Amino acid sequence: MILGLVSNSEFNGDFKKSPFSFKNFNLNYISLSENEVQIPMTAYTPSYQNDLFVGNCLSLFADFGQHKTNVSPEDYKDNICLYVLDLKQDFSASDPFMNIARSGEILIHLKFDNNLPDTVTFVECIAARYKEIHLVNLSYTFRAVWFIMKHFFTDKLKQRMIFHKTPETLLNYFPKAVLPKQYGGDLESYDMSSWLKKAMAPEKLAALGGRPRQTND
């Protein structure tokens, strides 16, 4: 999960500001609780006033397996202050491994050194990749800008821009096979415990490693 703070005026389309400017707002504590289990085990406690935030900066790239980047610590502190929290049981968010789906309650805890200077929008997202560009519940300002600017875009780009009045219509772009039935899909159960047990059986792992299966005579 990726978390960030952006000025409310920037988030709502102030032409003089950028909605992608994630400031630190002198945050000094951030953690997440999933079913009363804290993530990370030791909360992030940066001190931007004293330039103590390297751990947060490193997690932005290490947790995604991105070990080469042109973002400097100064860039991170001033404009790219995002916090990455790995919710996988084995902390393998950057790896192509499958984990058992689970449900529950998520709480996010924030503390600041000073009072916030402005109304702030808290942005959270789960990393995913879409071929199209999906925009949900847009402001009237953005719609007006799009009406003017779309004439300068290629047909290919315009076809990839998809607007949604509600988040629910976004589900129409997921394959039904991976959507639970309560969301209009065909998936009856996403508990993969039995599948994982079979996949991790010793004989399966031996075959993957190129070793012959052992049998008892």
C-alpha cells in the first residue's frame, strides 16, 4: 500500500499547483494496523526538520524492488514524500509470489510535529497496472480542462481515457474470473489455502528444482 499527503487545493485542481506534489507536512509518525497487527513492526518516525528520513526514502524503492533511481533524498523530502507499507505475510510485495487472501480492518495512524498549515488530502492506493487510464469521480474543474485539452491528444490516448462516476464501474474492467461474486464476478471463494498446500508439496517442489521424485520400494 502506498500512502501520501497532498494539499487539498492541489488535489482539487488548482492550476498554479501540482496534484503530484507530496509534501512531508512535518509528519513524525506513520504506521498501519491490520487486524490489530502493526505494519511495519516498528513505525516510521521521521524527523524532516532534522533531515532524519532515510529509512522512509529507502523503503519507497526497496519494497518495490527498484534499486536504481534518480530520486535524491532532497527530492523525496520536498516533493515525493510517499510511504510504502508491505501488507504481504512474507513481505514479498516486490516479488511475483502469491499470498493467501485475507480480510479484516485496516487503521492508519499519523502524527505531526506541528499543526497542518492547510487542509490536506490523504491519498492511499494499492499498486496495480492498467492498460487504460481510469479516472474516478472527477471534479468539475478537471472535466472542463479535459473538454478543452482532449482535442490535442491522439485518438489512441483518448480511447484509453475512461471516466467513472462511481468506483463500482471500475470493476467492469476486471476479468470476472478474479472477482468475488459479491462484486459481480464468478469467483466463489478466494481462499487459496488448499491450492497452496498442494503446490508446496515436497514432490512438486522437487520437480521444479529438477530433482527426481523419490519413491519408497
